[in-house]
Amino acid sequence: MKEKITLLKDKEWSVTDGEVCRVRGFNPMGSSIKDGKVIAMDMTTPYASVNLECKKLSGEITGFITHKIDFINLWNAFKERGVKENEEVLISWSIQHYRNKIFKTLSRAMPKLWVMICPKNAFEIMTDDNYRPELKGEARFYAERPIAEWKPDVMK
């Protein structure tokens, strides 16, 4: 039986800081977007959960989305734009990539997810140097390059 890993608070998410994870599922938890505004179920329930695959962690990983901007960006990827059959959604959670050092001290109130739609298998290309070794240089770059991305304005 696989270990179940839950990422809710920053301390739990921090084990993935700067790492790329593949999103296997996006599950709004009673929240949605209407006319560009987030409609939340209540003030205590996370906006959504994501099922993840991360190289640093093994098991069934569930991450909870508790920041409005992170939810909007995931919603835009999955619900507005949509993910095609030959694409995958990757995220990177980080407090290390803020534009300003002051944002790091305020990180509890800041968005932390960089959301990317990439070509299928970009996750393997990004996380395993031995995957498709024939892809080198520019070809490898284009095989992992985001097709669409949503990065919070506070990140560089």
C-alpha cells in the first residue's frame, strides 16, 4: 500500500520547494470562478486539491490549494484553457523565487505556485537526465518548454 502524503501548510509543501511536480488531478472543493471572481465555499475550506507526482516524494500525494491566486492559475489551466491529450500540467511550489526579499518574510500571505502546461513527458525530461538522452540542446529545451504558464506577479 502506498504512503499517503498531504501537503496543506507551507511547512509540508516546503519539501518540494523549487521542484517540478506533475499534476495528475485538479479537484475544486466547492470553489469556482464566475465573472473573473473566486466563489469560495467558505473561509476555512481550501479552494481545491491537486493529486501530484513529485520525484522527491513517493506515494499518493495530495496538495491543498489555499491561496486565491494559486487557485485562479490552476483553474485557468484546467478549466479555462484546458489540457490537451498530448500535454500535461506541471507546478513548482516555491518561496525562493520571489522578486523582492521582503515577499519571503510575508510568504504566508503570498501565492507560491508556478503553473505550466507543457508537452507530454516534459516532467520526465525535466527531472531525469537519462530520459530521452538523444534529445540535446534546443530539441530538449523545446520538449520541456511550457506551452502556457501562469506565474504570480510576485515571482521572478
